[in-house]
Amino acid sequence: MLASEADVVPLERIDEPGDGRPRVAITIDDAYRGAVNVGARELVERGLPATIFVPPGRLGNQVFWWDALLYRSAKLDEHLRNHALYKLSGSDERVRAWAVGAGIPVRDELPAYARTATRAELDAAVSLGGITLGSHSWSHPNLASLDADDVISEVRRSREWLRTEFGEKAIDWLAYPYGLESLQTRVAVAAASYVGALCIGGGWHRASEFSPFARPRFSIGAGLSVAGLRARVQGAVLS
């Protein structure tokens, strides 16, 4: 459906002129093993390029704090989530330590697909062709809650690691962890030699309307049907 309704292009070519149809880049955050091992292969088999945003410090069969605290719940409690993101800076170590002290269960018994991929699994994904890697910071904190030096350290360290490990398969784009950013984070990302940075939501992107370091995305929820996605690609539905 996407290929018939839109130009599906690598993220680094998203601003090039198209043929008049919507121009789409597929992006995936967090480097979950399921996305890296299964999702990437499915996309490549269909001739669809994609970028996976990677937090290198969280690779290697790890469980993110929000998954550990959910533990079979459909939705994370809003007050808990806000405390974790804004009081504890979204730091995995700090959130887990706080949860244990508060008597909140922390469960890491998740299936393999819900854990983070390994370095080798990322290498296998990019070897398929059409898959590139972008930065999701080093350790996936809320960058908007950090001071400038820590933001710069997070985004430079991840970019340098990806470039060293994956060469031209790593692109100079960042996706903000949790979609949270600020003017300070935008300046830090630009100073770290990125060419663009993405939020989580916000709808369709028009280059003339947004900063290249605060680009919105259209988030595809699990409950969205193919018909619903087609309607949005065609512009019949805007959110």
C-alpha cells in the first residue's frame, strides 16, 4: 500500500524533490530484537528502506525500564511515567532504583523479541541492504531534562560509536528518546554534527514549516488499519 501511494525513500533523502506523491521514510526506534531481526527483513523483502534508531548503551538483550514496569499491563500509569521522565530524567538505572525503593515490581522476564538486539544482530540487519542506523542517544535518557554538557555527551558518543561500528550504514540523524526535546537539545544536536532530529508525533512534516532539529513524525499505532493508514497517506485524515 505504501509503495503504491507514496515514494518510500531512505531517511537521508526525505527532502529531495519527489514525483508529486507523498514522500515517506520508515523509521523504527529503540532497536528491539523483534524489529531488528524480523521487521528489518520483512521491509527489505518488500523493497522498503528504513532507519533503526539505536541507543548503543542499551544494546545486548536488555529490557527497557518502561517494559519492566509494565509487566503485562496495557498502559503505564501516567503519574509513574511522568515521575520517571521528568524527576528521574528517564534514566534506566535511576528509574529502576526508585521503583525498587518504592516497592514497585520490576520484571525482566520478557520474551527475546521484546529485548534489545545485539551488535551482531544489527550488523546482520544492515547487511540485508536498505537498512540504515541512526542515533537514539547513548543511554536513552530524557535529553530535555539534562544539562547541555550531558546532552552533548549523549549524542556525540552515540554518533561516534555508530560511525565507528557501521561506517556508511550509520547516518547523521537522531530520534529524541521519548520524543522530548528543547531549544538546548536542538543546539547540542546541531553542534554534534547531526543533519536532522526527529520527535515522535506531530503529524506530517513539511520542511518549510519545521526546524530540521525538531521534525515531527507520524506514529503508526498497533490499532491502525491499512485502510486508516491509506486515508492518512492520501490526506483524507490528518491525525
